[in-house]
Amino acid sequence: MAPPVYSVGQVVGAADVNSWFLPLAAYKAGITNRSNTTSRTADPDLALAIPAGTVYAITCYLSYSTGATSGIGLAFGFTSWSGVSGHWGAAYRVSGDAASASNAGNSGTPDFLWTDFAGSGGQWGAAATPGDSKYHAVLIQGTFINGGAAGTLSVNWAQDSSNATNLGLSAGCNLIARRIN
């Protein structure tokens, strides 16, 4: 469905305001820790109800900490159901932070941009970061095309390598969907 077109003086109905002018949004108010698992499961906070036959521009910001144990990375993806397609892009630092402050990567180490097709099940190779007691981030953007039934879009995540040390998805993470068609 194309976005509605309005005439001068026309009163905009509540359904259009709620459907077209307000984004769908989910926000993490507190940390969620996971340990000893590489099975990606839905985050309890980062989920959105997506209506049937809609298209959304998606932005997802994930901030996480790996504890002081090396080799724990973040494995992430999204749910998907029949009739869904679209493309996703994720940006993160492959080697993580090796300098003295978070977000200060090795000199000359590039950020990694990764893309995938949502119809493949919404699972990607994991972002791999060192355990260094610092925060790391992943920014995901894409287009979510729901040609089928309504469903719940949620961020699925786990440890990249199973470890007893917690991997924590931090407060402030968010998932935002803006309807574009």
C-alpha cells in the first residue's frame, strides 16, 4: 500500500496517524545477560508487532559487553516468517576494541559492513569481539518487507562461543521501524 495523500483542509484520521506518522519502537530499559549458550533466542525487550502487507525501514542499535574473558562475541539475527523479504546491513568492528577505551579499535583495522537477505531466515555469522570488559556496538539497518501475515519481528542473540561469563545486551538498545509502504 502506498503512503496516503492528503488534500488541503482534510482531517487526518487516527488510523493514518498511528500507521504512518508514528514509528514502531522497542527499547531495553535494563541489561539482559546470557551465558553458556550459542542458541540465538528472542530478546525479551526488542520485539515489534508488524502488520501484514507492510514495508518498514528498520534501524536496530545493540550495545553489549563481553566481560573480561576472551573469545566471547555476539551472535545476532532476526525472526522471520513466511512471506517476509528484504535486505539488512550490519556494521561492527571485526576485531573489537584493542585500545584503552571502548570504540577505539586498532590503527588501520577497518569496520566491517555485512549484508544479508531477510528471507534466508534472518540469521548471520556472528560479530566477534574480544572479552575486554568494554562495551561494543552493532548498528543494523535495512528494509523489512512483509508481504504475508502479521508477525513479531524480534532481535535474536546469544554468545558466539559458549562461555560461563555473561554476555550482556545493555540498557539503551533499541529497535525502530518506520513504515515506508
